[in-house]
Amino acid sequence: MAAIANQPGMRTFGRLEDLDLEFTSADRPTLVTALLAHCVGGDAEYWWTQPVGARAAALLELFAFNGHTDQVELSASCVRPQCGETFGFALALRELAAQVPREEACHVSLSDDRRITLRRPIGRDLLRWRAARPATREQALTMMLDDLVLDGRPEAEDAATIAQALADNDPLVALNVAAECPACGHAQDVAIDVEGLVLVHFRQRQRVLLHDVHRLATEYGWTEAQVLNVPPSRRAVYLSLIDGAPG
């Protein structure tokens, strides 16, 4: 699946059903699936079958679509103990979303001229792995490889090589961005939690919507549906009138 700019089903977050999304849930795979089904198009089953990187790309596209911008401003701290400066940097959202690989399989060369082929993990894999609750990292790796390996026989010592190959093949799954501290010039990789970044944004937006509903329902007696059926620009006028601003 390529980046999904101009997805015909994509819409602005803010309908009545969006208030039902449980952004405090610890079950992130289910939350991401529900958000994509609500606002991007397709149903939950479709998104469960999509590669994890494609789901992340769709979230970035949705973020950009709702913010009407192609950049998000982030911050990081310099890892040099002598510095520790906090600095800002920008991410180009649609440029990142375009990094979804087109091939479904990943070929990995291992030691002793061995080679394995893996499929890219999909949303349903995340749900199954989360439900399994492996007791150790080794158990988790074994379970993942059992599910993902299409051809070849990896050994335990191959785990790090395989993990790096998957990350290189599908960068949005474990995104690292190169950044330079403006204070000391130190170059470092900054890990970006794509899903977390987008979910925090929409959780905050949902809180604003709930606050608007509360104020307008209290003042005018409107239901949730009536409040959210008012276009955002006109809703803002009503809220300003409640605050005593001149009409």
C-alpha cells in the first residue's frame, strides 16, 4: 500500500462517533484500527489486514489532513551529558508517509550465506502478539518470527540482524530521525513514536470537542449531535458569544 494522500474516504475528525474512541485505552492496535476506520475510509477488517507501516502512513496523512499542514514541530534533548540542550525540529508528514514500501516481503541476508524471507507485520499480528503476553523478550521474538518468516530458518543469534532489516525495510514501524543539536553540533538519532504522536493529537482534539459540547449544551440545551452538526466556524462564534464577546 502506498501513501494515501487524496484518499476519497478521508474526513475531518469531529463527528459524533469520534467521541466514542477510547484514547485512554492501553489496547493501541484496536484504537488505531478504529480511528482509521472512522476517519480514513474502509472498515476495521480492512485496517486489521494492512501492514503496520501502511497504518502508520495513513495516520500521518490523517494528521496532515486535519491540521491542513504538512509539517509538525517536535523537540528533543541533546544526548551529550556536557550539553543536554533542548532543541526543536520539524517533520514533513507526507514525505514520511511516502516511505511505505511497495513489496510485501523483506529478504534478509544472514551469516554463512543464509537468507530468509519475511512478510511485513500487519495490524492483526499486533493484536495477536499483545493478547499472547509473552513472558520474556526471547519468547516474543520466537513468536514473531514464527508468524513472519516465509522462507528460511533463522537462528536465535539472528534476531538483531532481522530486527534491523525489518526496520530498514519499513522505517515508519520504528522511525528514527537524524537531528543535530544547534547548541553543540552533536548529531544524533531521535526515535519518533508515529502512532503515539498522532493519537495524542486526536486525544487532545477529542477533549476540546467534549468541552465545546459541554459549554453549548449547558448554555443552549443542545444535544451532542446538535452541537457537532454546527460547522466548527459557526460553533466558535457561539462559544465567543457565551464568553461575552460582541456579536
